[in-house]
Amino acid sequence: MSIFLSVVPDMKLKNLNALITGGSQGLGKAIAEHFLREGANVVLCARSEKDLSATRNELAKKFPAQKVSAKTCDVASETQVNELVGFALRELGSLEALVLNAGVYGPMGPMESVSLDEWRRAMDINLYGVLLPSRAVIPHFKKAGRGKIVVLSGGGATNPLPNISAYAASKAAVVRLMETLAEELRSFQVDVNAIAPGAMATRLVDEVIAAGPERVGAAFFEKNKNWKEKGAVPLELGASLAVYLASAESNGITGKLISAQWDPWKDLQKHREELAKSDIYCLRRIVPEDRGHTWK
């Protein structure tokens, strides 16, 4: 009689404790689910108590072996962020990973006509919402001599987005902040990277469609309409990359902006040394020589 043994691979994030901002819906929720499936314990935060509670209850029921906690938080508030990190440390005992997913598009329309208050608010959420949680967890990561920070950059980091200027400016700033933090924390074995998850059919797409072509531009409106109607990049792709960047497999890969859709990230550890010595997957200035021109 033949006996077949099924081999279950080790969970990539077993016993890892993670704090995930913007974790109540969309990509944040997908990341939380993937982390739990890989053996992590998580603390989620979002501004909506109703959505956050529903997500926490759903995930706790689905993954009874792991700890799932949640706390409402405005990531633009230093006081609330510090309270959140304190809560996460009490709930989990330690933190090994921080995933910064909270973000908004902000006001839509020509730059000279949008609300400055809304513009500033988008910058607060998208940029300070990365800075403040990072500041709060870095001392704990330094003391432990390890840690992972994963930032969601969005398409605004690498391309102009006419009529969505606050989002574009803040996300480009986030990537430069990510690269800078990566250099500051390199000697402490804390890896800091950003993810470009691709065009996903989340609430941001709904917001663009609701705004209409007059405010966001006809071309961008049609792109979002197609993503909504014909399908977009699956949430699972960005969530899987977040798992990889939080895992030990990616140790030493830091300061990079990685596309979930287009880059060969599943085997990126094979190029660890090359990445460390180059500006591959970084935002850099393009000079004429890079494009085959010599201008004197």
C-alpha cells in the first residue's frame, strides 16, 4: 500500500506581529488577510469604527489561531498614532512589521480651483500618515535590531496626475521619505520599501467615477471606468508582495519602490547584492545621456 504525505510549506510570517494602517477595506483588508493566512498577528486601524469593527470580527472568525485587534485612528494625528502604537504593543507584545496603507485621493480638479484645506488634509493623511507611524515604531525596531516597514505608494509617485495634484505630490514625497528612512535604518537591519500595487478597483476608483470627467479629465475618467467595468489588478497581487517584503525572505532588500504587477519580486532575493549597490527600483532624475543624447 502506498502512503502519500502532503507537505505543507512553512508559513512565511509565523508569529510576526504587524500593525496595518487603513486596514478596514480594500487593499489594507486584503493585506491583513494575507498576513493572517501566513501566520501573523495583526492590529488594524482606520478612521471608521463601524468598518473597522466589521473587518476585525470577520478576520478574527476566519483566523481563530491568530490575534486580530483593531483601534480607530487618524494617521495624521500624532497623539492618535502614538496611542495606536502603544495599543499595538500592549495587544501583541512586540511589533516586527508596519504596513502603511492609509491614504486618500484628496480634492479633484484643476490645482488653482480645488480647496486648499482639502489639499492640505490629503497631504497630512498620505505623507504624515507615513511619517508619524514610522517615527512611533522606529525606536522599537532599533532596540530589537530588526523590522520591516512597507509603504503603499500608488501610481501618483511615478507619473503626473493632472487634476489629482495632492495625491500625486504626496505620494512622490512618500517614496523619497521611504528611501531616506531606508538609509537611516540600514545599519539597524530595518528594511523600508514601497509598493506600487497597480490599478485596483477600490473606493478610489469609485471616487474618480463620482467626480466625473469634468473634474478629473476625460482620459483618467475613462481609465477608471474601464477598471471598474472590465477588471483591474487583483488586490491579492499587492497583498502578496506585502507579505514578501515583511518576510525574512526579503531581508536586506531596502529603499526600493517595487511594482506588484510588473517587477519579478517573487525571486528578488536572488538579486539582493545587485539591488544594494544600485539605484534599480528607485526614483531618480533622468539626464540626456540616459536617453542616448549628448547635450553640451
